[in-house]
Amino acid sequence: MRRIALILVLCPALGWAGKAKTCVAAGEVAQFLNKDICISAHVYDVVELGDGTRFLDVCPPEVADAECRFTIISLKEDRDEVGELTRYRDMDVKIRGIVRPMHGRAGMMLSHVRQFSGGPPRFRANPRLLRGFAGDEERAPVRDPNLRPHGGHRSFMNSMETEARTGK
């Protein structure tokens, strides 16, 4: 009886989980701009620029760079989180991320190694929202009337309001 109850409880959960999401081939990525998807691609080469930016070349060698419609980019500041990329050369990989338009082609930012196992990219705060929010500043980032002293530098007993004392 308990086994039947356990099966009835677990069956809806298994049905809800459904199929695992399949990865999209690198050639079909243009249809998924600004979407968080999994991409399956073969890495033919890893190219590093002088400024430390690295590219995973997912286009076959016979395709010219100008005709390649998809690229995977890893910035220099993400090197510690991403790790060494040359180990992925000549391998089939699956990478999760948001496909963005980049200079006439689709591209994905590789910012953390967990993207290779289906994890999300590294969180990046919006620089426009960060303006004025620094921990080393003395003033508050927001002008809140409750955070400023009321009445300037007055103390509890202002010297101008005190009564004159008679001398003994």
C-alpha cells in the first residue's frame, strides 16, 4: 500500500520534470537572439588577442571568418572564473548562455566555467545603476531626509534659547 502511494506521489513530479532541454547547434543560433539557451558546438581553435580576450572558434577551417555567423567570447577579467580554454580545442562542447548580437553576428559571453555544465553565466551588475554606490564614500548614495541632521549643528539646548541666570 505504501509503495503505491509513493508511486502516485512521485509520478506527477516525474511528469512535470519532463524532458531535458536539448542544445541548439551553432548554425541555428541566429533564431534565438537575446535568449538563454544551450548551444552544442565543436571547438576548432582557441584564439587569444593581445588584450587577453579569448575566442572559441566554432566555425570549420574551410569557412572564412567573415562568413562565420557565431562566436563565443571570454573576456580577460573572467579568466580566473573560466579557466584554461585550450583544453576544449578539438572537442564537442555544450555551453549555456544568452545569445547576443555582436558586430553583425551572434555571440555568447563565456564568463564562468559552470556554463559548460549547464550553469548560468556570471552575474554582472548594471554599471548605470552602480553610480554613486561605493562603500568607501562618506555620504549616502540616496538623498534621504531621514539620514540628515535636522536643524544643522544645533544641540539639544541651544545657547541662544537659554534664559539668563541671575547671579548669586
